[in-house]
Amino acid sequence: MTRIAAIAVFWTCLLAVLYLLRRQRNVAFWPLLALSAILLFNLFFTPHFYNLEMRGGHLYGVPIDIINHASKVAVLSLGMTLVIGAGGIDLSVGAVMAIAGATMAHLNIEAGMAPGYCILAALATGLLAGMWNGFLVAIMEIPPMVATIILMVSGRGVAQLITSGQIINFNNPVLNFIGNGFILIPFPFILTLVVFGVTYGVTRGTALGFMIEAVGDNEVAARRAGLSAKTIKFLVYVFAGLCAAVAGLVHTSNIRSADANNIGLYLELDAIMAVVIGGTAMTGGRLYLASSVIGAILIQALTTTMYAKDVSPVVAPVPKALVILAVCLLQSERVRRYLADRPNRAQGRGNE
Amino acid sequence: MRQEPLLTMRGIEKSFPGVRALKDVDFTLRSGQIHALMGENGAGKSTLIKVLTGVYPRDGGDMAMEGTRIFPSSPRDAEKFGISTVYQEVNLIPHLTVAENICLGREDRAAGIIRWKKVRERARKALARLELDDGIDVEAQLSDCSIAVQQMVAIARALDIDAKVLILDEPTSSLDEAESDELFSIMARLKKRGMGIIFVTHFLDQVYRVSDAITVLRNGQLVGEYSAAELPRLELVARMMGKRAEEVKRLEKRAAVTTKSGRKTVISVRRLARKGSINPIDFDLNEGEVLGLAGLLGSGRSETAEVLFGVDAADAGEIEIDGRATKVDSPAKAMRLGFGMLTEDRKYSGIIPNLSIKENIILAMQAKLGPLKKIPPRQANEIADGFIKALDIRTPSREQLVKNLSGGNQQKVIIARWLAIHPRLLILDEPTRGIDVGTRAEIEELIRKLRDEGMSLLLISSELDEVVRNSQRVLVLRDRNKIAELAGEDISEQRILHTIAQ
Ligand SMILES: Nc1ncnc2c1ncn2[C@@H]1O[C@H](COP(=O)(O)OP(=O)(O)O)[C@@H](O)[C@H]1O
Ligand SMILES: [Mg+2]
């Protein structure tokens, strides 16, 4: 009985948020609408989907799994939003995750360092990787796609070097906690909220967000207005590298081993997809941070739903792609203009 | 009795969020008529044309070609009704050849394979009808051709589809005089064949040279349709501006020369040069004075300004400010020294199109403050509202995206961006390019006001009369060299032309 009441309260809140977003023409409306559709589907067709349980002070349930598993991509997508907003792209974040994970595991197991130092060192590798990308794009002026493919391809090699080609297993309570811990809700999602808070604070608490948007929308004009486009572009890659390191720690900790070949594999694509679903234009400009996180959760919700419905993993990408395509189309100005004008068109034809 | 009109538009309505761009507009085009569409920036000219060519669906009203109602859904669709358009930015594909561009979408095919020989043949024929066949190589890549040739190609495309209506939106703004003449003679020929031509331009001379009829729009409404022969120039300008004729006369008057000798020099430029851009040049910029730069296109006017503002760093010479020599190697540096620069190409290097008016206005100010000192939202709103009011920027709100403003209003936003940092030197490169008469007068007023408040200004304009009217001193440039400096009473159009021609 209380569960039904809780579900009713949840849906009322969700619909209210949707209504408000729609009224403000907020871009987060579309990904949230799609997410709601999936939740609605599950309400009717997936038994136990909404069953949340408290066990030992931890919250368990399918929705909790979704936000837990979405965390890696959500963190990546926050850094990626800044990069894409500044008119760039970072294809190397998956490989950087592997480097960060390898560093953490290697220092803990082979060098016997304390977990705190392992984590700091891993974050430093992300920082370094971001600086490398930033250097190539901002200083050497290599097109972002090309510049970041270099690290995307070579990064896993670097990670293999660090682990000497081995899969390093570890078992340290602190390191395990990053990807598996709970503080009521899963720690990876708490990390996501923290990274979101930091990203939001850094971009909106200062003028950096505005400057990124200006550079991404018209770099030439931004430079003529006295902005240092180089510095800004450099910084967004550094930030994306840092986010990738955080995501790498989560992933590595989650499987308790540094597997250089598989950590973060293809996640750069999911991150880019989350950003696009969120409504940030691939050509740069406005940043939509919260919307990107919703995009990441949407991708994970689709995947989880497919598992729950026993859709064969072979065909699962197809329905997933269709939903993503639909959201991307709705985000496109052109399609939206067409839909908005449809009544007029129909009228026009009718008069003919 | 007059023949039945070729094209009629009746009661056309079109709204954008927050803007009613067209209100009950009528427009009538007859065959064999050149019809000028006039109005200030933002009057709705481009919108009317876009409605006609199916870029935007109309909200209301009727359109008919030779009595048949039409509902074009895209420019391509409009071509099917015989309506062909040459936009200001040539809308062809630069990497294709001339022939491909003329026949694009209607290539001759055999079994699905394009027959290139046929295509080239057809392209030549279309150019021949313009008597241009020997001047233009149909196999040349379009991007290698001059803007003038590109426009001719666009017109040839119109001929190839047997268009009955040809629309030219600001066709001459990037053409030199000879090229414009060529265009006008082509227009005359097309007119003789019975084509109806809609012509949008800011140049009054050209309107009177070629048009038969003039339709004037103002704030999205029809002011009236006139016969060109019966509408005096002053009257036309007055109607476009919604002002009385006497008022117009006053605005066009030359500024009184107020130079007092011994004004304080703010900036001295000494032997400033950059290879391939400008040869060593000297000049002073004084407090409360406008220094004009005159010269033909390519004489080094914009290049001088860009080196001064650090867009392209100088490789020799120096800039002396308050008696101290400095190097300006980036716009950021120039800004810290108190320079501002309105660039020549608004779209390319001026506006941030997808950001709001407010954000565009505070951009330079924020850049100067650095990323950590964010301008508080309240203050940003006040600054934006202040400039929207002071410069009379026409917009429903400060949150409107700049790309949705008309050219003149965009220009004002960028001027506001620079005024917000209280520069001591403001460089204005073509401040009135592509802008209607009314806004032009307002910008000239503003230049005078800033000068009187003690600002130093550097003014570049292709319109000689504008330089003459507004400058206290004029540098004349030729082939990247300064060839003369005129002051006070010596400044006149004749004198400048004479100097250049020497
Ligand atoms: N796509 C658009 N969205 C919103 N407003 C627009 C759009 N296009 C034009 N406008 C507005 O409509 C009015 C008319 O613009 P336009 O037709 O471009 O004027 P003109 O070509 O006469 O200078 C202006 O106020 C302009 O800001
Ligand atoms: Mg226009």
C-alpha cells in the first residue's frame, strides 16, 4: 500500500517537473520525457521494477542499479559537455579511464602505496592526459577529432605498459569502496553528484561557462572580444581528462581489477551520445550539464530495461538506437520547427 | 488596361517568437518589371522573400503566380513555380564546378548516370543567354571564381529553370562598380524578356538607376507601393524611416569641424608594419577626434586596424601610449590597453549568434575582468537594458538570441559590447555596412557623441561621404602605404579621390 502511494508521489513529481521544463522550453524536457516513457513502460510490463528495499542501511532496487551503472558515463559526459560546448570532442576518455585504473591498481599492488596516494596518482594521470589533448588541440591547433584519436588508440597501450600486460587484481577496502560502496545510495552515484556540483560551480559560479559557450559558438568573434580561446580550450580538455580518471576509478574499483583492454571500452561513444541527447550541440555553444546527466541515465535505463525483458544482447542495440535517434531528432531545431509548423502546413494544403 | 500581375501577395502574415515580422503585407510584381523592395533593417524584407520562396511557411495571407495560388514549401519547390532566388550570401556549392552548380538537382541522366557533357552544354547555353559564355569557364571550380561570377552563375541557374520571377537580395553589396554595372545590364536584358525582378538593396543610387516600382516596408508593415519616377529620393528615405523629409536632411549634413589644435594625443603609431599586410605607417590618434581611413578596397585600411588591434601582430614598429612604447600582439592585450574594435564582418568575427543580446553585450567586459570575476546577473541585466535603451536596439527582450536580430540591431549590440568597457580608442571598421539609412544616421550620431565625450575613434568606411562627414582628420592609403593626411577644411570627397588618383 505504501509502495503504491510512493509510486504515485514519484509520478506526480516527475510529471510536475516535465510540465515545468516544457513551459520553460528547457532542453532537458526531451531526454526526461524519454526517460519517463521507459519508466512508464516498466511500470506496466516489468514486475518488481519499482520494488525498493532497505537492506543494512543500503537502498536496493532496479532504479538504484540504473543510476549506479549510469555513473561512469554520467561523469564522463560532464567533462564531455564542456569539450563539446567549446566546439571540440574528446575520443580518448575511454582509454584515459584505463590508464587511471591501471595506475591505481599498479601503485597499490606492485608498489604497495597507500590507497589515498593511489587515487591521487590516478587522478593525476587523467590530468596529464587532458593536458596532452589540450596541448594538441589548443596550442598545436590539430583538429580535436584527430588529436584525441591519438590518445584513444595509444592510451590502452600506455595502460598495458603500466600493468606489464597483466590484469592486476586488488582487494583494498578503500579502493573497493569507490565502485561498490554505499552511503544509503551507491557511492558512484554520489560521486556523480559531486562531480556535477563541481562542474556546475566551476562553470556557472565563475564566468568560465559563459566563456566556453562564446568560444564554442563563434571562436573568431570570442577572440576578437578579448577572450583567450587557447586557454579555455586547453582547460576543457584537462577537465575532461580529470572526469575520465574519476570514471576510470569507479569502473576499475567496481570489477576490483585493472583490465587495460576492457576498462572504459567504447564509453567515449556513450558519453558523446549522452551529451547529444542532453541537447548540447555538436557544433558547440550552450552547455546543458544536468541534461547530459539525464542523457546518461536514459542510456542506462534502456540497457537495463532490455536486460529485464530478456531481450537478446545481439538485438538489444536496435531498440536502444531507435529511442536515442528519436530524442536526437526532437532536439534538432529543424525537426522541432517542422512539428511546430505542421498545423499551418495542413491548413495550407487544405485550402488548395 | 494593365496586364494581369505576374505575382501577387496579399495580406501576408508571419510571426516569430516575440516578433511580428510581417503584418498584412501586400506585394505585386508584373512581368517585365524591376521592383525594388525597400525598408530599414528589420523591416521584414528578407522575411517577405523567405515566405515567397518557401523558406518559412506563412501564417496567413495568399500568394498567387499568374492567378494560381501557390504554397511553396522550400526554395527548390519555389523554383518549380518559376521563382528563383539569388541570396546575399551566394547559396551555391563552392566545391562544385560552374556547370554543376547551374544544373544541380536537374542533371541530365542516362540510366541514372549523370551525362557530364550534356550538363556542360546546358550550362554554356544558360550563360550564353546572359551573353557571358566567353568570360566564364564552366569547368572552373566555383570557389575559384569571383563573387561577381558566382552571382552570375546563380542568375544563370535561374535562367536554366526558366524562372519567371527572379529575386535579388542585396546582390551588389560585395560587387565593385564595374561588376554592379554588368549586373544591371543583365537585369535590363532579363526585364526585356518579360522576367519580373525583385531587387533588395541599400544603395539608393542603384534603386533609382534600375527600378520601375518601389515597395516600402516599415516594421513589418506595408508603407506603400510607388512608381520610381514619381517618388523623390528624400521622400523615399523619409518613408523608410517613418520620418519627415526635413528631419532626414538634417541627419545627412556634414558634421561641424570641431578640431582644436593641440588636442591631447592618446596613441602614437610609429613605423608600424606587417609583411604582406601594411608597410611602415605613422599616425597619431587624439582625444576627442575621429581619424578616418580612406582608400580603395585592398589599400590596407582594414589591415592597419587589425595590426593596431593585435589581430595580426605587427612585425615591426611600435605603438606609443601615454608616452610609453608597447607591443600589441593580441586583441586581449589591445583591450587591456583600452582599445575596442568593431570588426568588418559582423557574422564572421562579430556576433556570437546563439547567445543572447545580454551575453553579447557583456562579453568584452567579462573578458577584461577574467573568468573568476563573474559579472553578477543583476548587474549584467542592468548593463544590457541600459544599452538596449541608449542605442535603441529593437528587441522584445535582452534574452533574445542575437542571430534573430536584423543586421543594424546586431551592429548596435556589438557597439554596446565595446562601449561597456569604456574604451579610449574605438576602431570602427565599416560600421554602417549592410545597414539601413535610419540606423546609419543613428550610428553616425553616436560617433559624434562619443567624440564629443573625448573618445578617440578610428573610422574605416567604403562610403567616402561617410568618412568625410565624420572625420576631423583623414589618412589616405594606397597600395598599403599612407600617401596623405588631410585635416579640417581640406577634407572633401574630391580632394581624397584626387589624392588617390594622383
Ligand atoms: N528566424 C527568426 N526568428 C526570430 N525573429 C526573426 C527571424 N528572422 C527575422 N526575425 C525578425 O523579423 C524582423 C524582420 O527581419 P528581416 O526580414 O530579416 O528584416 P530585413 O531583411 O528587412 O532587414 C526582425 O525584427 C527580425 O529580428
Ligand atoms: Mg535582410
